[in-house]
Amino acid sequence: MPSAEPSTELNADRLRRAAFKERLALFGLCSPALMLVTVIVVVPAAWLFWLSFVGQAGVLSLENYQRMLDNSAYATIFWLTVKVAFLTTAVCVLAGYPLAYFLSQIPAKVANVCMIAVLVPFWTSLLVRTYAWLILLQRHGLVNDLGMGLGLWHEPLTLVNNLGGTLVGMSHIMLPFLVLPVYGAMKAIDRDYPRAAAGLGASPVDVFLKVFFPLSLPGLFAGMLIVFIMCLGFYVTPAILGGGKIILVSMGIATNIQLFVNWGAASALGVVLFGLTLLILFGASFVMRVDQMFDRGHAQ
Amino acid sequence: MKAWLDAPASDTQITHKQRLWLYLLAALVMLFLIAPTLIVIPMSFSGSRFLEFPPRTWSLTWYRHYFDSPEWMQATLVSLKAAFLTMLLATVTGGMAAYGLARSKVRMARWIYLMLISPMIIPVILLAVGAFYVYVKLRLLNTLAGLVLAHSVLAIPLVLIVVGAGLKSFDASQEMAARSLGATRLEAFLMVTLPQIRFSVLTAALLSFLASFDEVVMALFISGGDNATLTRNMFDALRDQIDPTIASISTIMICISSGLMALAQVLRKRRAD
């Protein structure tokens, strides 16, 4: 049948074309969301990137970046931002890992009740939580009252409008972002592994350190990465609890725009902040799947 | 009790007594997490200007302050409107994108996905500055429409993740079966797929609503005047003085988010079944 061949070819061709058209139509479903993101995120990002290379005189120059290198105030801001992000992450690991471990150990029904302690703050507005810390830590707030009532200290301590207060508030906001992925990773560990290790003679401490802990690391890395990156760009909580004394990069950007209307300087700070974020994500991409990292918290 | 203390936590672990410190530490961390939020609630019913705990006198003064203030009421209305419209826009556009990305096997899908969830990775302060810049040019500053568009961009990643997860656990061949029986793609989606992923879609809608209602940074830059949001006004009030009215607003916001969270948990159980 010599005539059959061209006709099948034609059919295959048509099918291929139909399939292509359908894929195109499905792709079209993304376009409204893509358009929104393009107009509100991509275009201004590109424009601000360009502006960071335009100096006061309106010509192409590196003066916005030069200023960051020359003026030691900028170095201080960046150093403080990294320090605050690092310390907050450390507090979250020290408080969150044991809590996640505890939650993974108790019966599921009890764990679900305890989980409320993690999920209620996770869902509550961070402005409300920051406000709560502001009134707890104020001069005649509950923490000072309690401390003095118990005789721990005799004068009201300055607990807010400083680094300490900022760290307490930021750790409180970030803690659920660490606990949820760590808990998820711990729950996924097959109970047979610790049992096998114990059967081969490992002590309980060895079972934890050599088997359980390494298996929980992917969750811990994911949690630490989320917390650190979110801290780098954090604005609301440090602005309120820092009381103007803790100036982070985010606040430097805001003041450059709202007070000085200096788009070039703000953009250059933004470019460096975003570059730092990307660099950390890029580094992390060697040890984990970064694009799935942000899924974990919200699967809860 | 003693038997429990001396028993190993499991056959590979130390005894409960040896790790009592773990239970104590976990309890303290849970207290640290939940207490600050809950303490605001009794404080909001205090009769005094100074926020004290426990309050010496009880009253509804601060609630009256809030409900009698035209500014606070206006801001609340703006926030509710923005949250509702964001929920609609983000769930529809995000849901469409999630479906398109899951079904079209184009090579670019991964890149489009990354681009759509980028608002989750980029610091919000940068997004806010960018939106402010564009809105000045587009004359969208201090408008409800501008607020809804910006909040939708922040909510779309949540919708993509939640609806995407729902679609992953749904068997696409059911849709094929419906279409081979004569349904169009749209009919197959509406009658076969959507009913089965409805809990994911509802969860995504709840998350979008809350993401907009609680959002602060974007609102600080692009909302103002008659269209200032509740969170924007709260932020401004917080920086000036500790106004007890904020405690009553906070209590109302805690109730809203706890209610939505309970609803989401119910939906999650349904989704899992």
C-alpha cells in the first residue's frame, strides 16, 4: 500500500501540530500570572538595577557602589544585618531543633495538640506578634515585673529598642519556619535505621549522633536557609523593636527612598542585598533542592 | 511514674529520666512561642491606659475606641476589600498557572515556575520599592487596584505551591478518560479535576486572603490616604506610642487568623482523606 505512508505521515504531523497547539494553550494559562509578576516584579527590578549605575549627575557611574565602599556607615549596616541574621538563625536552631525532636517523639495525637503552639504564631500577623513583644519587654512590662518580682534584678532593665529585644522578636517570628521543616524531616526517618544501629551495638547516644541526626540534616539545612534569608531582608520587626538603634539593610533602603528620595543609593543597596541572597541560595543549591525548599513550610 | 521515668523512651534510646531536660526545654520553647500572642488578649480588655498584666480593671474602652473611630473603620474596610479581591485574583491566576505548568510539558515550565515563586525569595522590601516605583509611573499609588495587584503577586507563590501539590496527587488519566468520552478540556477540568482538588484550592484561597490581610511592608510603600490598610495604620501608631487600641485590634486579628487556621486544618484533613 504505497498510498498509506503519506497519509500516516500526514496524520502524525497533524497530531503533532495538535499536541503543540494544546501545549501552547496550556502554557497560555500561565500568562495572567506571568504578566502580573512581570509588571510588578521583573520590570521594576530591571529598572532599579539600571538606576543603581546612574549617579546624581544623571550619567552612568559607579558612584552608588563607590559610596558604599567609602562610607563606613554602609559597612556597619551590612555587618549588623549579617550578624542579626546569623544570631537569629542560631537561636532558632538551638530552640527549634529540640522542640522538633520532642514533637517527633511523642504520640501523634499529643503532637497534634502541641503543634498548635507552632501553628498559631505561624498564622498570626507578624505585626501583632511584634506588638506583643513591645508591650512585654517595655520598662514596666510583664518581663521586667516578673524579673523584679522574683528578685532576679532590682531596676527595670532596658529590654527593647536594642539588639537583644530585636533578636528575641525576630527569633519568635522565625522559629516556626525552622521547626516545621525539621519536624517533617524527622517524621520521615525510617525507625528501622536506629533499630539496626542499636542491634549492631551502638549506644543510644551513638544512635542519635551517627544515625538520627545526620538523617535529619536536610530538614535542618532547609529551615536554617529559610530563616537566614528571610532575616536578611526583614523590615517590620527590627524597625519596631530596634527603636531606630538597629539599622539593617532593609531600613537603609527605606530611608533612602522615603527620606532622601535617592533612588540610586537605595537601588545599589537593594542590588547588593539581592546578590547576597542569590549567592547564599546558589551555594545551598549544591547540597539541596532549593526550588522545593519553600514548599515545606506551607505544606503544613 | 517511676517505672515510666526509668523505662527507655524506646528500645534504642535513653530513659525518660535521662532526658527530662528535653521535655522541660520543649515546654519552655512552646511557652515562648504561644504566650506572647495570647497575653495580648486579656490586656486588650484592660481599663487602664497602661498595658498591664493581669489588668486591674476590666473594660471594653479600647474596643469602643476602635469601633468608634472612622479612620480605623475605613482602614479595616480597605484591608478586608483588598484581602477579598486578592484572594479571588491570586487563586484564579495562580490556579490557572499551576494547572498549566502541571499539564504542559514545556521545557520552560521550570523557569516559569521559578519566576512565579520569586516573590517569595526576593526580600519584600525590594518588591515594595519596585512596586512603588512602577506605581508612580502608572498612577496606581494609594489605589485599591494597585494594592490588590501587588498583594496578588505575593500570594501567587502560595497558590502555586498548594494547588500544585494537590494536582500532583491527582491522577491525570481521569481527565483523559473524561475527554475521550467527549468532554472538552474545560468540562473535564470543571467536572472531574476541580471537585477532587477543591480542598487544595480552598486552602490556597485562605492563605491568599491572610497573606494580603496581614501584609505590612508593601502597604507601607504603596497604600495611603483613603486607601491606607489596617496594618499600615497600626505600624504608624506603633512607632509613635503604645496605643492600647492596638491591643484590641490585635485581638480581633488573632481571632480572624486562628479561625482561618482551624478551617485550613479541617481542609487539610479532608485533603489527606
